[in-house]
Amino acid sequence: MIVPRPWEVGGWRKLPGPVGNTFEDVFWNAVGAYTGYSVDEFQSMLDAGAKLNASITFGAESVHEKVQPVVPARLVGDQVIRPIAPLSALPAVDICESEEAIMKLRSRCFQYTESIAQLLEATRNCCGHWGRLRRAQRIQLLRALSSEQKSRFEVDELCLYFTDLRL
């Protein structure tokens, strides 16, 4: 077990970062190559999606017109959701025996980014008139919220797809 150096009172306890060229580095670089997101970018997207979901849920329960959802900075801008490159345009799969794990990985990541896109669209459509949502808007909002919740996952869950890694 690696024990971190003593930390200040009130400070964050932090384990040392991984050494370069470890298995984790190689694995997450491969994940980044096939999904278009690094592990840190995906983790920040998952956190931002959860925050947006909570903010919208709170705002939708309010009848005040001035209530605005808090859209995290990670979900603002042009490159929030990157297009997924076709598998044929990516390097050959050499991290595992079959392409099935890569396909599951890409599918899971695409499903989550798609749910974020739906949630952002629903936010734009419903923002500013929470107390007066039409039935169709309320249904769209509820579907987007539940889609984001269902497709949310822990980044470490992506490792479960790779049962046949080449070492």
C-alpha cells in the first residue's frame, strides 16, 4: 500500500499519481482513442451531467419564472459532445482479443453523450417558464432526465467490458 505524505489540517488527502507507462495509462489512452474523450474529460462530463440533472430537477419543481438551471461550464461551448469517428477510421484494435469490448465501450459512451445532448435540448426548451410547462415539454424534460440518470455510469465500469485484455 502506498501511504501519502502527511497533509495539512483541512487539506485533501491525495494519493500519488500513476507512474508513466503503467497498464492504466495504456488502457485509458486506448479508451480515449476509441471514444474521443480522455478519462478526465469523461469524468468531468459525468459530474457535470449529474449536476445539471439535479439543477433541472430542482428548477422544474419551482413555480418561479426566474429560476434558471445551473449549467456547468463543462457543458457549455461548441465541443461539449464530440462526433464519434467510425471504427474504420480509428487504429486497429490491439488492446483486446475481440472488437466486442470496444463496441460496448463506444456504445455506452455514445449513449451517455446522447442523453446529455437531449438534456441540454430539453433545458433550452423549458428554461424560463418552469411553472408553465406544456404537457409535451414536461414529458420531454422527464424523458431527458430519466435518460441521463439511466445512462450515467462510473468511469471504472468501462474496465468491465475488457475481460480479454492482452498483457
